[in-house]
Amino acid sequence: MSNPPTGRLFPIADGHDLVLSRTFRAPIEDVWASVTESDRTARWFGAWEGDAAPGRTIKLQMAYEDQSPWFDVRIDACDPPRRLAVSMTDESGNWRIELRLSQTDDHTELQLVHHLDNTDQVGEMGPGWEYYLDMLVAARDGSPTPSFDDYYPAMKPYYDSLPTEADPA
């Protein structure tokens, strides 16, 4: 594992927020394009097609998953270049994800927020999001793409320990 896990878990009224972040030396508009334009998302996550507007559903192909499956993804909110909220349902359940961007001087911070109903699968989800965010870093700076084997199962114990730390006894 090349980088330590960055995720934090925060209790909220109806579950938990799993929050991971990366910082880029780039304008916010450029980072926004990396997470919203299909030709750029294809480089690190997967391409999408459709009319991407709030309340609409797009088709997203998960390019780095087994068999590159397609999923319907609903755009819940979009406030360029600061916030994108999406949701989808698959065999694992409901996924509610936000991307939040903020710029300070010449740096842009990207926060990925996964709204969790429960923490049962945080040990699998956390390493997956670490992997995808590092795929974004590699796509942006031209560095070699990471191997998922460096993230899972190596980061699973860290993420499995987060619910205990986030929930007061």
C-alpha cells in the first residue's frame, strides 16, 4: 500500500458519512471537469452517457470493475463547480454520494462523501473509494495507475475500525 487510508466516518442523524479527500494543485474548474465530463471520468472511473441534469438519470459504465457493468445514476443535485450529488441502487443497496469541491489559492480540495445508512460494508467501501480517488490522481498527473490489490484487503482493518471510533460508547 503506497498511501495510508484517508477516510473518516462521521455520525449524522440518519446514518454516517464516509468522507475521503484529495487535494490538487489546479483550478476548481479543471478538477470539476475531471469528475463531470465523460471523456475525463472514463480515465479513472468510467464513461457516462445521457442528459446530465438535476432530476435526470444517466448511464454510467464502471470501467474498472469486473465485466465493466452499466448502472443507472440519478443526478440529485449539481452546483458547478462546487457540488455534485448522485444516487443509485445495486445489489449492495442504495448509494448516495456527493462530490464537494473548494479552492484555496492554487489548490482545489475534492471531498467524496458517501452517505451510509449503516456501516456494515465500510470495510469494503473505504478501500474502493481510496482506489478510485488515487485513480483520479493518476489520471490527472499521468502517473501509473494503482492496483486495487494495494488497497483491499490491506485497508479493510482501518475502515472496519472506524464505526467503533465514530460511535460513542
